[in-house]
Amino acid sequence: MNLPLFDDADPEPVLPPGLCIIENWLGAAECSDLLREIDEQPWMHDLKRRVQHYGWKYDYTLRDLRADQYLGPIPGFLAPVVNRLAEVPAFGERAEQIIVNEYLPGQGIAAHIDRDTFGDVVASVSLGSEWPMEFSSRSGETIEVSMPVGALLLMTGPSRHEWTHHIRPRKSDTRAGRRVARERRVSLTFRTLGPQFSDLVGAQTSSDG
Ligand SMILES: O=C(O)CCC(=O)C(=O)O
């Protein structure tokens, strides 16, 4: 009898409920073009890591969106990715707020659940290099999810509203039993605004022509 050499060598990863990952959502050239455009924009230094905000400013002290700080329309270099995301059925809308995060080895992001200020689905794309993100449930279950370059991560349902997510500030990760040094990762997080902002969003859209 022939037995398989490998027993289910590459099983589907277990994901937190409601989390979806679309690998290769952006191709390699699209990722490097986007990263080049991002690096041509001014960075903000509100935190240890550098960030860029588009659409609406996020206030890290309030830990919420600043309704009085509209930054202007999403810039043209982000339009192709915003349009493509609007075609993804789970997201299905044009993102109104985008945060670009730059993580250097040793940097991370603290555990949080995105505020209900934002819409029901939060999406994120990874550029530069692959890092893991940890999701934790209220009952203490933790699942580490790897975010390959070009992959689209969609947080919906419990993974969006009930599980926290964070990135540990490490300089290396263990992958397949081997220590891998981290390299710069840049992410874009796309959000819509919750229903309490519908008047505001409508007003901005019309004044933008
Ligand atoms: O870096 C990421 O993929 C996620 C960033 C994030 O959680 C945030 O901006 O709130």
C-alpha cells in the first residue's frame, strides 16, 4: 500500500471567526509601486512608528476619529486600491478613512478593537514584508495570523467586533521552526465611517464635487 509522504503538509490555517484573507490580492509590481508612492508622501510622527492618515484624522489620545478633522479627499495614488476594494463583496464600499502604518523591526501595535465609529468591516493590506498579527478572544484564545505581502485581510463579525488584534514588537519571528529576522512592513488599513457619520460623509462628498 502506498502511503502519502506528507500527511496534510499544508493544512488551511485556523482563523478567528469572521476573518478572511485573500492572498495575492495585489501583485508584486502593484505592491512595490504603492510602497514607492507612499514613501513620497509626508509621514506623521504622532507615535513611535510613522503613520499617514487619509480622509479623516485619527486621534491616538482620544482613540477615535476626529469628526472635525477632515483631511480632504483620498489622494489619487490610492484610488485604484480603494476602487478595487469597493469591488470585494465583503467590503463593498469606497473606504473613507485610510491609515498607513510603517513598522520597523522591534515595532508593533497594541491590542485593540477598532471603535464602532468605523463601519462593520475593516480591511488591511501588507506591503514590504510578511509579519504575524495576533488575535485574542474574550475567553483568552489566541490565534496568530500571518499576513503575506499583497494579501488583503478582512476583519468582519467577531474578528472585527469582539477579538482584539495586535502585533508584538519583535525583531524576528519563528516560521516553520526557523528564526526569521523581520524587515520593514508597511500596511494600509481601510475603513468606512459608521452610520452616525452619514451626514458628515455626504456633506464632504458633495463639497468635493
Ligand atoms: O498593520 C496592520 O495591518 C493593522 C493596523 C491596525 O490595526 C490599525 O491601524 O488599527
